[in-house]
Amino acid sequence: MARVYQTYDMGAAHIRVALVNSPGQADLCVHRVGSWGLARGDALWYITRNQQEATVWLYFGSIGESQIKVCFVDNYSEAGWLRSHSLRGRIG
């Protein structure tokens, strides 16, 4: 399950992420959920401010420094991987 903590220190991050505006540019479409009990797999994220709750620490930056491109979507049905990727299964 993806319980995400946003770090502002690139060196502390487990994964570097670039946010994109359209699913056509993304590797992964993500839907944000309201509680960490609803977080599932790589595509349903609960974003927490508590480092101890998190299963993964992400740094959000530019496309050039990122390992993965993510687009946030409004529906559960739109969430998921759009391309094969080496990080598949490692976020959640």
C-alpha cells in the first residue's frame, strides 16, 4: 500500500517524481485516497505528513531529475500503470 511522505530533500527520497498534467505524458496515474486503509498498490496513494506512517518517501521535482512521471486522476478506475516501468510494484 502506498502511504506517501513528501520530502523536500532529494537525497532522502526513495523515488524522485515529476508531476505531469495529462495521462498521455505519465508512466503512472494516481488517485489520492482519504485514509491509509484505502491505499492499495502503486496507484492509490494516501499522502501523510507523518514520516513514520509512510511506506515510501517521494521527492517531487522536474522531469529531468525524475525517475517516474505521475498524473493525479479523479477516479479509481483511471488509476494505474500506463507503461511498463522498473518501479512497478515498488511504490506501494
